[in-house]
Amino acid sequence: MYCTAVTSLFVISTTLAYQTDPPPIQQKLYTIPLSELKKKEKALTDTPLMNKVKASIITLDNNKVDAIQPGNPKNPDNVKRVESLVSLDEWSYLFSKRNSAYTYKHFLQAVGKFPAFCGDTPNISYADKFCKKSLITMFAHFTQETGAHAPNWELPEWRQGLYYVREVGWTEDMRGGYNAECNPDTWQGQTWPCGKFPDGYFKSYFGRGAKQLSYNYNYGPFSDAMFGSIRPLLDHPEKVADTWLNIASAVFFFMYPQPPKPSMYHVINGTWQPNKHDRDNGLVPGFGVTTHIINGGIECGGAKEHRQSVNRIHYYQAFAKHLKHTIPDDEVLGCANMKRFDQFGSGALNIYWEQDWRWDPSTPSGKSYACKLVSYQTPFTALKTGDYIKCVQHHFDDLVIDPES
């Protein structure tokens, strides 16, 4: 009886306390017309450089990419230009020890996915020259990243590229690699949720393809650019090794800026022009700065040229000689003494959306209900229309977007 009485008193007292608590304060909502958010997104991204970047990363529909075949008269114009410069026989000669997954068709499909790559320019002769330089640059980096590097072979090293399609030592069924950022407690894990094996372990995002694409925060954006969804390649990263994506991943990296670094495409076509800060840091146009974009943290900045950078230079010169491209005498080929790209350089383009924390006296709460452009990676990119609205929705839970106005 004693125990029962105490229990009853406890229940009564807690009930009374609950009944006398004040009602929770209702959060006031703030409404913004959808048209206003769209207008602001356009205004913040409507700059000459941003428009050039957006134009450079336009992609072809995958059903049209699938239709690309060597010699097909209906191939896109940029593919035809590449075929005229590097034929199937030439491809087989330049990469005679390549992995069988790196087919000529895959190469052409990768090119076709990005119409700006080797695309038309007002001056057709310049377009051909620019295309050849782009190919030579990419081929040299292919060879360093995926070449056999076998000095004892009769075949010269510059023709040993595309030998590896997967990072050495890794297979598709291996666990625990390159997936620390899969942790759902991290924003990377929340933004690009990793695929899992049937036993529940996260997939491994080790290096695959001609660029050796690694980590979920690269597989996710690449998948989104190729398919309009992050899921295909997060769930099936093996496709970056086994399909046309093995070369498309390298073209993707070639075309996309990596703030504060410019894209290699914009280095070669002259869109990127170093400012005084860049020049003071030794960052000037040429093959050397493309090496810095790929692997500057390891290969660049020393007093002497790093061995890997020297390899890339030799490959670049060999491809240029074979494809009859003249390298200017004053082109900077190495990256020794080049300091890091930073936020003060001309390549520090802000392409990501982040919460704008400023105080806005025009709103009832003082919140800005806006996002701003930043150079560091966030879940929202200014290169994808609509991500500004997603950013605002994500950061302001008391916001209502009116779709009718």
C-alpha cells in the first residue's frame, strides 16, 4: 500500500505541473516569394567570369552521349574535331598498353559529354590549336596518374599511360578505404551519403579512372554532373572504372574550377589571368600551373622540380612533338617555387552558397533569410541553378517560400 500511494502522488504531482506549464511559444514564420529568391540567385551569379564558367561545364544529354560512335557522321562537332586530331589508330599507338576499359569510344563519349571541350571558337584554326593543346595537357597528366612507369620496357614511358584503371592495391570488394567522410555525423556524409555493401559496410571511394577520382565528396558532385543525381556513383563507384566515366571523370576535372584554383580549361584558353598576387607567388599560365592544379600540395613549391613534375613535363613535351604542337619557348613547364593558390588570387571564384549571417533590420527577426557566395565547398553550388533556394531553405527553418508569387 505504501509504495502504491507514493506512486499515485508522483503521478498526480507531475500531471498538475504539466497542466500549469505555459504553452510553448509559437515560432513566427517569415514568407518570401519564390520569384524573389530566383531573382536574387540570378543577380548574385550574373558576372562575366561566372557566366564563362557555367558555359564551360554545360553537358550533353546521356542519350546523345550513348549514341556517339567512332566515325559516326552524327557525332557532336567537338567529337569530330577530336577524331580529326586523334584517330583510333593514333589512340592505340599513344596508349598501346592501356587497360581494356579505356576504349576509344569511351574517350569520344567523355569528350562529347562536355561540348565546350574542344568546341568551336570564332577562329577555327585557333579552335584546332587549342584543342590539341588541351589533349596534350590531359594526356601528359593521364600518363603520370595512371601510367605503368616501367623504365625497363621497350615502350617509352610517355606511351605507357592509362595502364591502371583502379588505384594500385585496391579491388571493388575491399572495405574501409577513402570513406572516413561517409560518417553521417559529418556534413560530407550527410550531403553525399555513401553507398553500402550488403553487409552494411560503406563502399570504398579509392582512385578510379584516368584522373583517379577519390572520396565521396568528389564522387557525389561528379555523379550529379553526369546524371543529375548523386546516387548513381555513390551507390556504384565501380562505374568510374568500368564505363565511359573512366575518362569522363578526367574531363570533368579538367573543365571544373577548384577554387581558389581555376580550371585547367581556363588556364589553357586564357580565361584565367593571374593578378599581381598570383604573379608574386609564381603562378603564371603554362603547363606547370596545370600540374599545380592537380597535385600542387605534393609536387609544387619546392626549390627544385619534383620528380613527378619532371615526369609530367617530359610526357607533355613528347606528346606535343608527336602531335606536332609547338610549345612556346617562354612557356613555364614546371611548378617549382610556385606558392599555393589562395583567396587573394584571381582564381578564387566563389562558387558555393553559405548562410548569410548578417543582421537585416528590414525583417521582423533581423535574420537575412539569404545565402552568400563563398570559395570553400558546401553542399550547395552556384553552378547548379536552384541550389541558392535550397541553401536558404536549409539554413532558415522559420522561412516559408510562396510558390505563387
